[in-house]
Amino acid sequence: MEVHGGAILASSSDGNRIVTGGDDGNLVATDSDGKHEIIATDDKKRWIDQVALGPDGAVAWSAGKTAHVRTKKGELRSFEAPSTVAGLCFAPKGFRLAIAHYNGATLWFPNAAGAKPETLEWKGSHLAVTFSPDGKFLMTAMQEATLHGWRIADAKDMRMSGYSARVRSMGWTADGDYLATSGSEQLILWPFDGKDGPMGRQPKLMAQAASRVAVVACHPKQPVVAVGFADGAVQLVRIDDGALIEARQADGQPVSALGWDSTGQMLAFGTEAGDAGVLAL
């Protein structure tokens, strides 16, 4: 199904539609029947390389330094970030958007015209952003092999290291107690089950392997994480006791994508070599 006139650079799904940004400057929504429509076009035909879906059908996207939001009523809002937008994420509560960029992240209320956006600063290049499910913490993945985080209530920050490579994949467990991350030869789970989150605490390390973790995907209901490795293997890791199930054997093709269906009964995967499939569990 061809929905763009070039590469798809970003995608996000809310279960009803997939919204994609392309290097043709178009933002396209595709529903489960395969119908697609262009919902926005960059006026300068710049690449749309970040997409996020929010509450009540809201959608956010970026081109260059500009972040855009379209509300459920179709109203458009824009924000100029201090540098190229590298990540977008809606807050779990309230209509608020986090924008990752160079030297930190900005929290923006698109509907509050007079409110000054709040900037959380940390030097360096922040390339992805995610809110904790309770909305108390904001986490970014950096160009270096580290994560950075802030407690939103007081902007107290934390640096989380110990990775052998840049963290390219993050996901929250169904109960919100852990942030699962790639970037090491094992699954790294940071604890967020207390008021201070991971501050002063050590992560849980699971699924030790010879190959690096490339992608993680948390089960939508159970304390289980699907882990895709650079050697092509896919394992299911049960957090409670560390039990492992091999869902796909290593074949030398780095796993590049993992995703659960809403029931948690099927796991889709993709590899850098172009293989893709669905594992029925």
C-alpha cells in the first residue's frame, strides 16, 4: 500500500489508524481498511520526521524546528523549538506535548496561548522522549549511550548510564513500574514504582546475551517484555522471575521492529534485511 511519495520517516498508531510522516512533506492517516488521506502537508515540503498521537484524536508532527499539533476539532497550533525537533510525546493526562531537542526538552500546552512553555535543560543531543504513564517523569534518550530524566514536579534531573550503545528503543510496562530499554547486551529495566522513580536505585538486568538488544516492546497487559536482538533472536522475558521464551531464533538479521496487538496474543516483528512476520503466542 503506497501512502507516500518516498520514505516513511515516522509512524504512530492509536489502534484505529496509523499516522505516518514522509520525506514528501505529507502527514497521512491510514485506517484499518487501507483507506488513507493526507491530513497535513508541510508548506515548504520539508521532511516530516516525528509523529505522535494524543488524546481525543489529536496528532502532533514536526518538520525541522517546528512542532505542530492538530486538535480533535481540527484547530492547528505551532511551536518553534530552539533546534531541530528530535522527539514528540503527549502527556498521559491533560493536553500537553513534550518536545525533545538539542540541550533538553520543552513541555508545551498547545491550547494555552499565553502560557510560556517549560524547558527542561541538559546539555547534549536528546533524540527521543517519553512520559512515564503516571505523568510524573519525563525521559529522553541521548546521542550518547545514556538516558536523561526529570521529575516534572520540581525539575530535578537524573542521568542514567551503563549502556554499550545509544538507546534506540524504550517502552513502559503495562503497570508503569518499569521503563524497558535497548542499548546493551541485556534488557535494562529502570524502576519507577516509587515517588522518586529510579533516583538512587539500580536497574533490573535481564536476558543476558552475546548480542545487543536492538528493540523492546512491552506486553499490553502482563509483566512481560519482548526483546529483539541484533543477531535476529526474539525473546519474551517475564519480569517477575526472569523466565525466557525464545519466540524467534537468531539468523543474523538484526531485529528492527516489534509490536504487540491489543490483546497481547500476537507479536509482530521486522528485521533490517526486510523479513517481517507475526508470531502467534
